[in-house]
Amino acid sequence: MKPRALIVEDDERIIDSIEDALFSIGHEHIWVTNQFDAQEALQSGDFAYVLLDLQIPARPNRGGADKQYGINLLADIQRIKGPGQMPVIMMTAYTAECLDLTSELRAAGANEFISKPFKNNGRTLAQVIRKVLNRGKRNGDSNGSSATTQPPTPFTGGELILYSNRIEVCAVDIPLSKLMREAFGALNATRPSGIYVAYTGEELAELIGCERGQNGIAEMIRDFRNRSTDLLLEHARVTCGRFDIIQSGGPGYRLNPQVKIRTATAERLAAGDTDEPVNSGNDPANDTDDPANDPVNAVDDPAKVSHDPTNDTDDPVNRLGDPANDPVNDPANERQRWILGELKKGAEIRVATVSARCGCSAATAKRDLAQLRKRQLIRFDGPSKTGSYRLVARRAHAERRPS
């Protein structure tokens, strides 16, 4: 006998995709649109599982869909079929609300969650259905109708490992687009106090080159949140809330203080992971400070660099240029003055140092250092992974003046 599903969904636009998924795996179904009709179907028929929309009407032809009716129907299922006897897969387009209700929905009898619209690959509806039914079989019911499972654990933060095309969270790989990868690099910057830098959508879009602006950033982060929620629940039985990794609102987008990001270590790559790690800007082991190896920091031939003796002083901080053309309230100029001031004190400066202390991305720090090198104010000494920037001595600077 083919497994039969009870579909409780009031949106006719999505029924075709549900029916296609069930047909593809050889399942039959009955479709109702509200809590009352679902109660009637459960009392009169046998089902292998229920596909339940979170937000449904209470009665037919009345409208007024509400998520509370979906929660109430979960309780009805437990009452009619017995506690834990009927697998229930929650379907919702309201992913953020569903995340906030995860504990309540689990307690009421929900076994899995899937967001609408459904994906065509990866964690598809058909895949989730098979997973739930197979879990029931492993728990001792040959019909797959047992829903007894260990409850998932909430995400509590920890270390996230950043690669070139994914981020590892709780030992689960979450794919990243190129822009999302850049966003994590920017969000990993911290203030001198140690707190993560916050960006508005417009600021983050400009920083990572997102052509769609703040709307593109909002969509990209929403997609990451949905993907991480699905994958962590599926592969690690971990519930990850909307703001558990990336927070928003108030000052802007920022990393949750409970997470720490690092790049993949050389030891991990040696163990067989050949994916190239991403430089987050805060890991000296993965910094590419050496301008010879980094086109962002490429410097013109010194012979081609012009020099204006009117701007030459013993203090490198004052060699940035005419204040009228390079105002001190320019953020880039403030960072560069800070770099020169620290070097004058004898500090060792690297890309990660600038990124962390100035609260900017690694790419921004590299641009500032490149500009200072082009002005022959600083130089890079040593190997790419262990070297650092130094001030150019005034004597050496003077020797390059045109005669």
C-alpha cells in the first residue's frame, strides 16, 4: 500500500508543487485547507504523515488564516492519533516566526520544518518526507508512523570555520556565495573594545560590492539564515534562530557575540580538505600582507612615483598631503594617520592589525596600506606570512628625490 499524506494548506498556489513532490516518490494524499476539515480527515482516515502549513484558517470558507490555528491542529493530531504516533512536517513561508516558535512547535508534535517556496535541489520536500519516514522505521514502526525522536538542541554559539565557498557550523558545511563570503569577512572586523563592527545595509553593500544595495544584502542574509537553519536541523539536530549567527536591527548587521570566526588551518587542509581557506582579515596565519603576492597592494615602480618636497617633513604623519585636499575627517585618511602614528611609535603593523583596530575589512586595510606605500611612506619587510610594515626612513626617502 502506498503511503498516504494529509496536506493541510490554504494556499492553492503551492499545492501543485506539493502534489508533484508526492507523485515523484509514489505517495497518495488528501488535501484540506483548514483546521476543521483536517480534524474530520484525521478521525476518519489513516495517514502515514501530515504536511501542515503553520498559518491556516480555523474553518472552511471563512478566511482569517492564523498561525495559532496551525499550532492548535498540532495538538489535535496528538489527541486524535496519540502522542508521537503521527509524523508532522511543518511548512511555512514565515521562517523567522517559525524559528521563534520552534520549541513550542516541537513540544506540540512537529517533527521537521521546511520553508516555502520549496527548493528544487538540496533539502527538497521529497527528501524531508523520506527522512521523517525512515526515522520512524528506525524507531521500530515498519510503517514509518512513529514520530519519537530526540529533541534537537539549541544553537549556543562557538567557533565557525570560514572557507572559500562555505562556512562550517557545528561540523555542518553551509555553502556561501562569493558575496556572502565577503560579508563574513567584513562582519568579522572588531572594534578596539573587541565588539563586532555593525554595518547598515548600504554600508555593507558598498563594502563588499553588492550591486543591488541594501535590498540585495537583506535578501542574501535572509537566504543564509534559512539555509543554515535547514542544514543544521537536518544534519546536526540543532535549532538555529534567526539572530544566532548574524544579528540585525539597531546599529545594523553584525555577528552575534557568541560566535567566533576563524579561517581553515593548515593542519585541517593537510588532513585532506583541499578547499582554499578565506582570509577573514583577523588571522595572521592566512594574511597575504606581502605586496608582491597581492595585486591589491601592488606598488608602482619607485622611479615613476613623483615626490613633492613641499610636503616633506620629519614627521611621516604630516606627509600624507595637503590637509585641504586630504581632510582629517576622511575615514581613509584617519586610518592612514593612525597607521603612521603607530609605526612612528615602533609598532609592527599588518593587515590584520589595521582591520581589527580600525574596524574595517581586510580589503579596506590593504587599500590604505597600498596608498601609503605608493606615497613611499611605508614599506613591507620580511616574508608574506610573518613580515610587517615599517616606516620609510626620511634619508632613504630623500635619496629618491629628483635632482
